Amino acid sequence: WYRIGQVIGTEARGVYNNGQAEGLTFWAPNINVFRDPRWGRGQETPGEDPTMTGKYAAVFVRGVQGYAISGAINSSDLEASACCKHFTAYDLENWKGVTRFAFDAKVTEQDLADTYNPPFKSCVEDGGASGIMCSYNRVNGVPTCADHNLLSKTARGDWSFNGYITSDCDAVAIIHDVQGYAKAPEDAVADVLKAGMDVNCGGYIQTHGVSAYQQGKITGEDIDRALRNLFAIRMRLGLFNGNPKYNRYGNIRADQVCKKEHQDLALQAAQDGIVLLKNDAGALPLSKSKVSSVAVIGPNGNNASLLLGNYFGPPCISVTPFQALQGYVKDATFVQGCNAAVCNVSNIGEAVHAASSADYVVLFMGLDQNQEREEVDRLELGLPGMQESLVNKVADAAKKPVILVLLCGGPVDVTFAKNNPKIGAIVWAGYPGQAGGIAIAQVLFGEHNPGEILFHPTLSNSWRLS
């Protein structure tokens, strides 16, 4: 995690120093606790454990900002600026008509202290984060961006936070326009500035700030404080120090982007994120010398963009799982089987024929960004559409027990596959990034040992929350 943060900070500086970026602030990491497995943005987080999420937050932020992995932070300079989000108790996008903009999270003081806030506390106290983003939702009736107790008393007071606090985009507008918490737009502006928020992502304060000032709802000191917090970070980044090539981080060049060591780290991260869920009768690893042909089947098998999840930059390389497996087996065939992960249109017959003709079968199923992402939650945990039927029919037709690889951020219920003796192995790969196809192939052929612990629970599709 620390090394990944380091690469992000270094590559950001390289791009900035080359004149290809206007700023160096990153609104990451997402450290909300992944409590509901149907949440569309769970894929962005380290999981359901507040302690692990806090440790992740601290070292990732240290890496991005150019600090040592541990110990005292003795410099105010920033290689890049990290922002921990979304503060706090945010894990809903759109659930049965309830949107994140209107959602009011009812959280006890104990649960807030034990579950939702510890990652942010660690991000600030242990990581030295220079930014915090308040969330869209309310907590016990109060919008987080308008909560003085949360932003000023807790973050700045109790944790000694020294940085800027930004809203999520248009989170100030919804305080009046959606939530009705503020009676007038000017009240929304006053609520957030007096609570301790500094930056509005959106144009609401720009539109209504002057009238809020004229009406006496905000003061010059409210504005000055916000500007001080914002410009202090820009100064710590060296944005006012002239030509960046002659400043502290000026020796970092654009050739740092996609350098071999960074791509090697992307591969290691992908490898270490893969988890073996089932392996009956030694189905894995496969043997190069014994696999004469392989059928790769499934909507996630030959599209490199599906390896990336959401919120990603342009990858340095683009290798699909099918392309990677072609490097191990010359006689490799790909059949999509479904139109996409939604799998409402299928060609099971073609998939069955390919499976019955090959020595081995690897199925690439799971989810994509149409099932889970920002603004999209899932209603259930099963594989979408006709995926389960496709898997079972391919398994029935195959000569040997098939291998099922799951590409998804949140958990999926594959109890059917666990109990099917014709499915020899199940591998969870998440959204493994640019090197994911290579990493999966290496795991399948025994060149890397997969992990054994998921970052989220495996739950039955019968599990429900109201």
C-alpha cells in the first residue's frame, strides 16, 4: 500500500514537472467502511475492517505525500496531496429510490467511534493527510459538510488535522436543494463555512457566497480561514515557487511514468489481491506441459478495461486474461458466452461447444461497472442474468472440472459453484488493474501462489437488509 502510494506521488510529480498537470491534489483514498456488500463503491475501499482500513489509509497517504512509511513527519513539504474521503458513514449510492444525496445515516455515537471514524482518525494522525472530503449524506439528521462537531471539533480539534476540507461535488447544493436542511441557499453556504469546510466542489458557494456575505450570514473571517487552509496546502506543494524543475521535487521527470519498477509493482499488487476460494482434487495449478488446449469463456475474459474497476488512469499496458493465457497455451479459444456481465443475451450453445472441444476450460464471470460503481448499488448478490446457467452448462459439457475466475469488486454468491463437483476451482481476482490478466494466468499456472483471505465476507444471496 505504501509503495503504491509512493508511485502515485512520484508519477504525479513527474507529470506536473513536465507541464502536463495543473495541480497535485488527489482525492484519494476512499476509506469508508465496506459494511453493506451491495454498495457500488465498495470496490474502491480496503474492506469491512476499520482497523485494516485505518492502517491502509495511513501508509497510502504517507506514500503519496512523500513521507517515510512510519515515524515522525518532520517536513511540511508535500510531494502530492492526499485527501481521505468520504467523512463519514457513507456507504449507499441508490437503494430502492433512496439516493446518497438524501440519505440520513442513523449511527450511534458508539458505532461512529468504533467503526466509521477510526479510519479517518488514522489517516490524519498516523498518515498526516493534507485533505479531507466530507460526504453527501447526513448523519443523524445533520449534513456532514455542515457538521461543526465533525469537521472542527473532531477532525481539527481532537485529531489536530492541518489541511483543507472539501465537499464532495455539489454536496453543498443538496443541503438546501435536496435535503431541505438549509432554508435558503445562503444558509447552506453559511452552514458549511461555519462548520469548518473550506472548499466547495461545485459552483454553489461561488453563486450564493456574495449574497450570504451581504446578508451577514458569513463573515470575512469565515472566508479568510477557508482560503488560508486551501492556500497553505498549495504552498506546501510548492505551487508558488516558480519553475517546478528547480524546486525540491524538481528532479522527478516524466520518464518516471510507467517505468519498469512501477509496472512490476502493479503486477505484484494484482498477484497479491487474487484469492483461491476452491481447489478440489488439485484442479490448480495447471501444467504447461499437460494443457494442450484451453477454452476461455465468459464476458470478462477478453476485455482489458474490465480489469480496471472505476476511477483509473490510462494503463501502461493492456493485456486481457485471454491474451495472457495464450502465452501459456498455443491452442486457446475465446467465446464470450454473454453480451456483457449483465448477461441478458447469451450464446450458451457456442460456449458449450467450445468447452466440449477443449482440454481445459476457464470461465471469466462476475460483475462490471454497470452492476457496481458510483451511483449504482446492487439489489442482490448473485451472478447477474444468465451467468449461473452458462457456468453450469459449460461445466456439464467440459471434459474436466472447469476453473471459475470472478472479476468483481463486491462479493458474489457462488454457492452453486462451490457445491458443483464439475467446477474444480474458484478464483476471486477483484478488479486487478493493468497487470491483472498476466497475474491471473500466473496464478492459474502455478507461478504465483494466490491468497486465502478476502477483504469482504462471502454471503448467500438470501442475505437481506432493509
